[in-house]
Amino acid sequence: MDYSIIGKKIKELRQEVNITQGELAEGICTQALISRIEKGETDPNATALYQISKKLGVDVNYFFEIGTTPRLDYVKEVERQLRQLRKKHLYKEMIEMVKAEVHNPLFQQKENLQLLYWHKGIYLFEEEKKSEEGLSLLRNALSLTSEGKKALSEREMEILLTIGGFYVGMENYSEALNYYNQVRDAVMTNRQLNDKSIKTRLLYNVARALTRQGRYEESIDHCKEGIKWCIEEEHLYGFAQLHYHIGYNFELEGKIEQAISYIDTSILLFESLKNHEHTAFLTKKKEQLSLKLM
């Protein structure tokens, strides 16, 4: 999206309705941020853009129509931004966006309300440590769209993965695997995944749950299946993590040389991704394991 065009249009509309940057910013953000947006120096997040559009008296999708070709839907942009916040574990920022959008008429439709319920459930579980409330909200999110359907949508698969992850965090691995099996069945039914990472995440999460149960060989098999999937589909998401997890399983089995071999590969992969945090951790891990061979 070309946000410089959007910033220019915000300035034009603001001047048309004869309000200052400070007046436009009130209740939304700082006057300085409005100034930077109008100059095209920074990107307004979707929620701020929605609030700005209300003050300027235009539909929010107006900005998406002028800012990109083909037209980018506002709801899709909110979903993209929530996804980024979720991946970075920025749960407080995530819930602020959810709170702002819950009053947006666009999010009263079941599919869009589901998006908000999902992320609020994550916030309750991860940030406020309200496990049961978080799980209950995720189940409510699923129920919004699941009635009378033969196949799960990709978002429903992701919500099930989230629930499974919660149960792993609660050390209820058998229940986690029950939810992961639902996703596996759905993936087998829907062979044309738009988001290829869903299957990768499924296999990796199953592998982690199996490891916690001491089922190391099964965990390794799932990791290898994930690696094969990444190669077949030519995508790198999870590729390094899967290699490391095989090494971790070998370490737990006391097979140190095999563990180091896979950790070596994962270090190279994380280095190629410029993931310095994981690279440093694994380099130290390799040094510790190498001492055991002396």
C-alpha cells in the first residue's frame, strides 16, 4: 500500500473540513504523528486510519481504494496487522486494536467478529493468565462460523492450533493432540492451503507435544515430515525450527553426535534468516553438547 498517497489525502480532507492536525489527532494519537502521516513518513495502523476516517466523514475503505491497486480491504489489513502483533507477542498492542475495532460496524459480521474473539482470547491467556476465559472465548470464536460446515476454513484451523498450544502450555498434552488431530484431518481434506505455514506449524506443534510426552522418535518423524513439506512447497517458514527440534530430541535421547549435526544445520539456517537471537542460543547449546563428547 502507498501510504504517502493516503497521508496526502488525509491532509486534503482535513483542510476541507477546516480542522487542525491537533483537532484531528484528539482521542486518536499525537499531533506529531498526524503530521508524520500526512508527510508520508510513517504508516498509520488500520485502527487509527478507521478513527481518522470517522472524523473526516469518509468510509475507511476510501483510503484503501486510493492507496493500492488492486483494492485492499480494510478488514484484511486489520487481520494482517493483528497477525504481526501476534507473531511478535505484542499482546497489549494487540488488545488495543481489538478494543478499538469491536465498535466498528464492519466487525459485527460473524467472520470478522471471530477475528476479534480469537485475538482477545490469546490476550486473556497469554497476558492476563486467564486460561479458562481465554479457551472459552476461542471456542466461542469457532462456534460463530462452524455450524453446518463440512470443512474448516484456514482461520478455523489456526484457532484450533492456538487452542492446542494453550493446552501444551497447561501441560495437558493429550488434549493438545486432540485439537491438533482436528487440524490434521482438516488439512487432509483441504489439500490446497493458501497459507502453507499452517501445515508446518501443525507438524512442529505436534512434535513439541510428543517430545513433552517422551515420544522422541514420533516427534522426529513429524519434524522430518515438516521438513519434507517445506522443501516440496518451497517455503522456509519453520524450516530452521524443525531441524533444531530434531536435534533437541536426539539430545534428550543422549545421542549427542546426531543432536549436534542437526543443530549445526539449524544454526546455518537461522544465520541465513539473520535471526541472531536463535543463532546465539544454538551456538552456545552446541558448545555445551560438544563438551559432553570430550
